[in-house]
Amino acid sequence: MDVRMRVNRWTPARREMLNGHALSSGLIQGHFVVDGQGIDEPIPSLPGIHRQSVDVLRQRIAADVKMGLVGHMLFPVHPQEAKDSDGRLGLDGDGPMLRALRVLREDHGETVVLMADVCMCTVTDHGHCGHVVDGAIVNDETVATLAQMAVLAAQAGADYVGASDMMDGRVGAIRAALEDDGHHSTGVLSYAVKYASAFYGPFRDAAGSSPRTGDRRSHQMDPRASVNEAVMEAQLDEAEGADLLMVKPALAYLDVVAAVHAATRRPLAVYNVSGEYAMVHAQHPNVDERKGVVEEIMHAFHRAGASVIVTYHAREIFEQGWLGVQA
Ligand code: PBG
């Protein structure tokens, strides 16, 4: 089956994320998960965000859920020396992200929405989002590996797998692989419109995922490209069965968000990326002075058509009671 309309209705938490009255219902907090024990390492370029081992992350998310922050997106982080050119770590069932998904699902059942990143850039030694053959990032071999990674994330309990790579045809391949393995209720969050942006710097520091040579321009969209190309990307993923469509980055692309919203029928997400977050923190290092800009930015995303907002600000919004969040 190509499209599973029930994915977005499967749990009360998913329905609330997509249809809740409050803007804050759609907020998703990003996390960086590492191997080890007791690790809680601040990321200098992402103030307030830490790389955490599963035990620490578990406590952190338990506190988030108590505040009402139930949407979480996980990214695995591995030491450079453990990676290889084929990204075999991505298929290791004991990797930190998969272990985190299992314990979080056990701790919180269906009261949380868990999203798992599925991309090769965090597991390859060259830092590219796919297999590299003769210097080129090859599409179809990469898609086959991504589909296997997605199945592992579904088995570990993800609500949605986040396809963040921008290979052609991966949404359909992931949907088919999920179906083959019996995961009819696991959704695909497609990074449908992802630009080769200069706003990802702090994330790449955090995840150690910068390409060692070259860049991502052969697969991510050109920031100068027309809005029509963005709409086409989103429509292709919609046709392949994406359950959520995402535009990334968010702030500099609100025209794209509005156009994709108008041209597609799936719920729309934005990724308020690391460089956008770091800019706001640079302007207002003091939390009490950040409220105005953070709220204004979230309203802008919502107004442009996003119902789901992936943002490193999610936790502070809940902690501070911004956007009308009740403590
Ligand atoms: C790649 C990926 C990237 C981000 C999330 N997943 C960026 C990239 O290196 O292309 C960036 C997110 C952020 O900047 O917060 N799979």
C-alpha cells in the first residue's frame, strides 16, 4: 500500500500533535544521543542543547513529558573512529538512537511522539548522506540502505522515521520496506524540501556530520532554486506516501512553506534549524529577553502553514510558559 491515511491518527499523541488547538501542540524537540553512561555534554554552538547518553536522555525526556512536551526527534552521534565508508553503524541494532527509542517507548507508551532520524551522514566516515562510489553519492544503493535503517527505527518503536537525506525515491522505498516488515502504523516524515543551507553549521558540529570533502549540493536543493521546484519535491513525496512533509530550514524559506502548504494535502512541518536557533541565542543570551522573538518566530511558522515545528526552542517554550503554555 502506498498511502496509509491512518498513520497520523494512530495514537492520541499523534492526533494532538497534528490537530491540537494550541500552537505548542506541534512542537518537537531535537536531541543528540551518544553511547556510554552518564554523558551530558554541552554543545558550544547550540546553547542549552547537550549530547546525552541514553540514561541521561531518559531522565531529560521524562522531565519534558511532565511539562507537556511530548514530541521528540532523535539523532544518533558516533565517534569518528567508529565510522566507515558504508555507514555500517547505521545498521547496528544496538546503536544509541535505537536503544533510546526502545527505552522511551517503554517509559512512555503511546503518550509521546518519537521521531528517528534516518540518514547516513552521521554514520559514514566521509560525512556524506549516502554511499559514495567513484566520488559520487549514489542514489539507489543509498535508498536501499535508508530503507533498512528505517525498518530498524520502526522496530525500535519510532512513530515516524525522518528521511532527511534528499535522495530520489526514498519515501516510496521506505514505505514499502515498512509495509514488508509489518509496520503499517509507522509514518514517514519526509524532509521533502531541504536546501543546501549555510544554517546547518551548529548541527554538524553537534553530530560530527560535516562532509570531509565536498558538499551536499548534488542532492539538497539549491537555495536559489524556484519555489516550483520545492512544490514538485513535496508533491512527489506526497505521491510516494509521505505522512508529513517538511521544509528546512524554516525562517529564510517561509515563502516556500506557504507555497508547499497551498499545493499539498499532507500536514506540513518546518525545521527551525540549528543556525536559526544559534542566531536567536546570540541576539538574546538571557532567557527573559528571548520570549518576544521566539514567540514571533513560532507564529510566523504557523501562519505560513506549518502545524508541526521541529525546534531546539521547544523545551524553553514549555519551561518558560511561552505561547500560553500552562506550567
Ligand atoms: C542531515 C541533517 C542535517 C540536519 C539534520 N539532519 C543537515 C545536513 O548536514 O545536511 C540539520 C539540522 C540543523 O541544522 O538543526 N541528515
